[in-house]
Amino acid sequence: MMKPETLSALLMDRELGELPPDARELLEAYLALVPGAQFEAAAVARVVGLARETVCQFPDLSRPAPGAGRHPKIRPLPWLRSGQVRAAAVVVVAAVAGLWAGYQTGLAAGASGRAKLAYSGGDRAPGAEAGRPRYEGLWTRYRVAYDGARKGFAVEECR
Amino acid sequence: MLAPTYLWERMRRREMKDVEQLYLDSRQALTVYFLRRHRSAHVAEDLLQETFLRLIRRVEQVRLAGSPRGYLFGIARHVSADAWRRGQGEQSDQGRLAELEAPRPDQRLAAARETIAGMPDLQREILELRFHHDLSYAEMAEALGIPMGTVRSRLHNALHLLREQLENE
């Protein structure tokens, strides 16, 4: 079953001659199969006929409202102004640049100057060697690494 | 190889023929368009001439337009809006106006008229272009400078409003 709003929209397109031939054929077949849809089709035809008759009979409806000039441009997102878009774009670019810089710095820091702080798992003493850390970055002060051989996590401070 | 000037001349002649044909096909429709908006045969004639003058100045763009007829109506729309801004909006002309005046409307039409009169300008204009000038969605989109989806949704919304009014009677 088609949603009522979808059916209504398609029927309007059909009344206005805007449906492509294949879509029109499918819609006609649907109307033949679903009796309730034919009432909807009749209602849409009445409305379109009324609109046509009214517009043709009242020429004053075509005149612009007093003081109207050009029509305003349609904006898909009226709450977004160009200044806001620019500011948002600057913030996004700065954030991406910061992320990239942080990642690169973290990579460049390598494995030097780390102090091992803690170790979880088993009965190993703190300071045991840990595997390669998983999280790297400029803002990362501590790194957590899992040592598969010893089955535990090590927390080390980055310097 | 043909000289560029000759090619240009041939192109211009072809474009001018297109404009001439467009003028012949659209003259009546545009006259009615201006008459309805300005209620004066004299003003309508002036605005019709101005529309085609502007079209001739932009003749190369007619070929690029999605719909030449829609493009022409777009120019007519701007010409009409400019006339309103210059204060040449309406000069009542009883002669031609009599052809456009409605016979005594019935209740149903009067109510529909009120509903349409209360709609935003753009929606009324879309109804006018569709039901009086028979422009398609694509032509209206070209004339109004808005996406076709917007034309479709505005027109559907207008018809829904009218339907609510019909069902409330």
C-alpha cells in the first residue's frame, strides 16, 4: 500500500501532466487495483479543477502584493548566512589541521623518553616492557598498550 | 575552414530566428500575462516590447536555458516587477479589461479566491503560471529561478490548502 501523501503527490503530478508515461501507467494500474485510491484521485481532480477555474476567473490574484518587487531568492537553509558558513568552515579547517598536526607530532615523537607507570595483568611489577602503544597524539600524555605476551596493559607517560 | 566572423554571423542569424519564433509563439501568452498583472493594454504592449528587447540582448543565453519559454517568462516577470517598482504597476483600461473580468462568482470560487489571495506571493505566482499560462514544472523553475523540486512542493502545498478549504465547506 502506498503512503497517502505519496499517492496524493503522484495524483497531483498526474493531473498536472507531469508524470512520465511509465510512471503514469503504473499509477493507473495501482488505481485499478486499489478502489480507495480512486476516491483520492477524484478529490485531487476536483481540487486541481477548482484551482484552475479560480485563477482564470480572478486576474487580480496574479498581481503582486503592494510594495513587492522581485521575489526573494529561495534559500534551502534560511538560517545559514554566508558569514556563519564561513566561520563554520574556518572552525572545521582549523580542527582538521589540528588533528593532523597532532597525529604527525605524535608519530614523530616515536618511542623515546617514555616512563612506564603501571602495569595491569598477572603479577608483573610496574615498569615492565609494553608493546607498541595504540593511541598517539600531541595531546596524549599517557599511552595505554597491551602486551600480548604478558597478557596485561601497561600505562606509560609520554615525554 | 570557415572564418570565425562568418560562423559568428551564421550563429547569430540562427539565434535571431529562434528568438523570432519564440516571439511569435509566446506573444499572445505574454500579452495576457501583462494584462492580468497591469490591467492595461497600453502598459502590456510596452512591457511586451521591453521583454523581447531584453531577450534579444541575451540571445545567446536562450540556447543555454533549460526551457526557452520558461526563460522568457522569467524575463517577463522581472520586467513586470521593474514596472511595479517604477510606479507603472496599474493603469486601469476598461477596454481590454472587460475580457478578463470574471462573471459573478459563486460561493465556492469566492472562498477559493480568498484562500489563494492569502497565500504567499510566490505560491500565487506558481498557481498563475501553471493554471493560466500552462507552464510545466521545468518552465516555472526556469522562469522563477528556483529548483524544480521547490516549484513542485509549493504547488502541492497550495493545492492541499485549497483542498482543506473544499472539505471544510
